Amino acid sequence: MFTGIIEQIGTIQSIERNGTNASFWVASPLSHELKIDQSLSHNGVCLTVEAIENGSHKVTAIEETLKKTSLGTWQEGQILNLERCMVMNGRLDGHIVQGHVDCTATCTSFKTLDGSWEYQFEFPNGFGHLVIEKGSIAVNGTSLTCFAVANNRFSVAIIPYTYEHTSIQSVKEGSMVNIEFDILGKYVQRWMQLKD
């Protein structure tokens, strides 16, 4: 379980292919603090730490994860948002993020404003009921607030701190991102379906 408050940015050092799986070596200031078998959010995807050495850690994604997320497009040198699991005796500064990506979305517009940035994302049809105006959403694992919500799109505004300390700085028009909708909204939607 995560909060969507990014701790560090990591950089993909190398990618290894093994059958339909892909393993990523990621260098980051967090890597030396990690433990084998620990869950770590990488751009919003919960992956298990398999190895740690020389300031880097290794994680592996299976075919299902590669198909459902942006991991299949990752390249060496790419920066990633990293967040360790939440500690249950602390504050929940973002919102409840599971690290279970619901779909990918595409950045359809990007604007630099006077002191902030605005991004619009488009996602596949069928998920629109999970996005609400001023609701929480995780974009590449970062807890953000939606506005200008439509059937299959939403916008987010980015403050300077978030822009400078997350991988949103590398998202441009046409970029693919991982989306996780608010777990509370998903449970309410499921309850409403079963109620009918």
C-alpha cells in the first residue's frame, strides 16, 4: 500500500529480457535502503525487489504487467517515480494507492503556465465512471487531483515541487503514463453494481 507521495526519482540502468519477462536495474538514492522481497512502487506499479548492488536494485515484470502498464515501453536512462510502502503509524499525505495499475493513459496536451504546469490525459473508454471532479488519481504513482473531467479525459495541475521531484517533468504530449483510479471509488462502483 502506498500514498502517492513520491520519495525519490530513479534511473533505469539496464533492461534484461528473459522469455516474456523483463527485468530492470534501477539506480536511486533509495536502493541501498531497500531489502530483498520488499514491495516498491515504480511509476505507480508495485514491483518486488529481487537484488541490490552498487546503488541499484533489480525488479522483474511478467508479461501480464508489461501488457497492462507502460513498463513495456521503458528504456535505459528513463527516470521513474519511486515510493516505498506506507508506514501505518504515519500520516497519509496523498491518498490510498495500491500500486495496481488500472490502465494507461496518453498525455494529449501540456501547458507551461506562470508558476505551474497543466497536463491533460486521455484514457480508454469504460473507466470514466471512476473519475470525478476534484477527485484523487495516481499518475505514474503520483497522487494528484483531477479537474476538467470528461468521459475519458481529465486534467491535473502540477506545482513546482512536484514537477521538480517526480518524473512528471519527462511527460510530454504523446507520452504514455500509468493510471490507478481511487480505490474508494472502485469499491463504491462495485457496490452500486451489486445493488442493482
